Amino acid sequence: MSSASTQPFPTVAPTPLAVPTAAFEVLGYLCVVGIGTLCFLLGWLSPNGAGVLTVLLLSFLIVLAWKRFDQGRHPCFLFLCALLLFQGGRLLGFCLGVTPDPLEIELFTPAPFSIPREDAGIVLLAIALSAICVYAPCRWHYRRIPPPGDQAVRRYLPYLYVVFFFALSAALVKNYLYLQYVRDHGLYLTFFNDYYRMVANVPLPVRLIALLNLPVFLAIFVIEKRKGLLWMIAVLYFGVAGLYLATGSRGGTLTMALVLWYLARIKSSKRTRVLVPALLAAILICVAIVVDATRAGEQYYTLGPPEFIAQQGVSLNVTEVAIKYQDLFRPHIASYLFHDLWGAFVPSDISRYVPGGYLSWDMVVFLNPSISGMGFGTGGSYLAEMYLLGGLGGVMVLSLLLGYGLNLMYACGSNAWALIVVALILPDFLMMPRGDILSWSSTLMRDAILFCPLLAGWWLFSLLSSIRGPSPKTLPPGPYGPANA
């Protein structure tokens, strides 16, 4: 968690060769995809061979994103990593020798089956084209931005700390009660087949106050520059989140660690080594493996890192089924998107399953109806939704829009308020390869509502502070004094 440099940020003007270089990079990748597609159509390239080529393409794009975006100082880098893990995990497992047939559909089905060769080719082509279309606008428009200034927001820090510790206490109570209920009622699957009763186990005021924990924590992390305090609030936040991890729900907490790394990169103008994100990824994989082992109440660990990576790639099966059986799922795409839009307000509970509501629930009912009432879910896939919306053309157009959105998020990093908003919705963007394309907007609406009580609290805090006496006109020397202003 590096702090922002006190040296003036060097403004880097684009060189005359920047745009042609970006164009040649994208054209080169499109040529590779075109040649690979031609070889596949002519029968010179097997589906598994095309899968290996897809892994190589995604891997090189990630390396390029690391290099071109100042050591990953752009959300596009993290998104491509998530795409490789969640959509290419089984393909990576094939390369590592742990997945004999990466394109075989094994998810929840009692009898694994393969899709036709041409459909497998479309799946791999959709992954490759989406990755290129996401990378292209980010690379084309990339301009290095300075770290966000804090002059306009640092006065809110005392108030944010008060709210943070208050909300953290409520989150501690909520997570403990959730953990207690989950242990008594079916472990991790309780989130999906008994969610409403689990939530009712926690008093409503506690749940409402706990909602403030994450946005306030992220606001402090963006504004605060003192490393000691940054480490303290991070340890406290993840200490309380550890209770939530113990329930078996890991996605939100582990993704937040990646978001904090990104925020630290944006706040700093210093270079970083590739060892730092590699070590962070290794730690997150180890934690995820441990959480996975406790989901079913087991006390031993059955997955190694290669098997875990292959397991995370099961979202590829969702994409395959959606493309193969598009006529079955496409009539419900409007309903899928509508329900995705309200996901932050109405969590999906399969005990209230209605056909055509959520793609993930329709997918598990299609693959194995006998387990659909137990709470099992497949997760989603932004590629599946894009393809159902408009085929390969829809994948390309919507991926370009996604790339422009990621680039806009990066550009917002020079403003502290905008960076806080980015931090709130970035987890949903990173989970798109195994989620949906509209969850970020649902999160944004929820957090916009939370801003109202925070604003009212700030007015009350300001009033109480003014009663105590006028604030000093100047700050003493220190992290927020004139020396560093």
C-alpha cells in the first residue's frame, strides 16, 4: 500500500509513434486470431489446440497491459487477468496437465458432454475477440495520469474515521451472526437456498449500518496518505471480513484485495515490480483454496493451485452452454438483464426460483434439475450475455464499450471523489467473466442511496464541531500541513 509521491508528477505527453504502435499491436492480434480461425476452419487446428492458442493470446495481452499501462496502472490489466482465470482457467488447466478435455461440459451435469466443434470454435473466438476489443480502446487512449489530490477531501477524514469504526462494529456483529446461522443451517449453500431467513437473523439497524462499512473504508483508503493508518484500517477491515470468509463466501473479500492494490498503484507515481502482484495473487489463491475446503465442512484441502485454477474456469462451461443452446436462453435475455440490474437490492435465492429470471439459475436447472433446489449455482458470464444479445458482433461491440468504460474509470483516478466511485464498482467489473454486465450499475445505485445518510451525518458532525469551537485556519506541519500541501 504505497503512498503518493511528494515529488511533482511528470506529465507524459504522447509521442508521435504512440498511436501507430497501438494500432499495429491491435492489428497484429487480429491477424493472429484471423489466421488461427482459418486454420481451425480448415481442420489444421484442433479445438484443444485453439484453446492453447487462446491462452497464449490472453497471456501476451496481460504482459502487454502490464508494460503499456505502467506496471498494471489501469483496470484493464486486472480485467484481463480475471478473464484468463474465469474463462480460460480450464484451458490453463489443460496446459498444466490437470484438465484432459477443457471444452467438455462437466459443470453439475451427471453425464459430461461435449459441444460440436463449430460451437467450440465460436466460444474460443468470442473470448479472444472480447479480450482484444477490451484492450484496444484502453491502449489507444491511454495517457498517464497524476495521483489524485487530497486538498478538497482531506477535511472529511475525521468524520469518515468516526463512521468507519461505528460501521465496522455493526459489520462485526452482522458477520458473526451470519457465520453462526450458516454453520447451523447448511454451510455455504445457505446463501442461495435460505438467504432471506439468514438475513432476518440480523437486526435491521445492524444490517443498515453495516452497509456503510465498505464505502467509508474505501473513501478513507483513497484519501489517507499515512501508511501506518492505511495498514491499520486495512487490517481491521479484513479482520472483520474474515468472519464472512469463514462462511465460505470469498469473491467479494478477495476481489477487494485486488481493488486496494489498484488504488495503491493509482495513488503512487512510483514504479513497482512484477513480484508484488504475483505474490498477492499467490496469497489470494492460497486463501481461496482454504475457504473452498471449508465450504463443505471438510478439514482437509483437496485442491492444489493448478486444480484450483482449472476449477475457477468453470464459467467457460456457462459460455459454452449459452452459445450452444442460444435458442433456449435468448428469449429471456431482457429478463436476465433486468434482474442483474437489481442484484444489489434483491439477492438471488433459488428457493424463489422463477424460469427466465436469472441466467445462472436457468443454467443449473438446464444442466441438472435434480440439484437446482439445493442452492447450487453456476455463476454467470458476461460473454454469454453479450452473445445472447447480439452474437459475435454483439460481443465485439459491447466489449469495445467495456474497454471505453475501463479507460474512463482509469481517467477518473486523478480525482479523489471519482476514484472512490471507481473503487466501489471495480469489483463488479472484475467479476464480469463469471458474473453479468450490469451488476456495477446496481451497486452504483445502492451506494448512491447510502450517500444520503452519510451526507446527513456530515452536516451533524460539522454542526457539533462548530459548537465545540472554530477550527484552526492553518494546519500544523505534518502529513496534512503546509509542507506537503
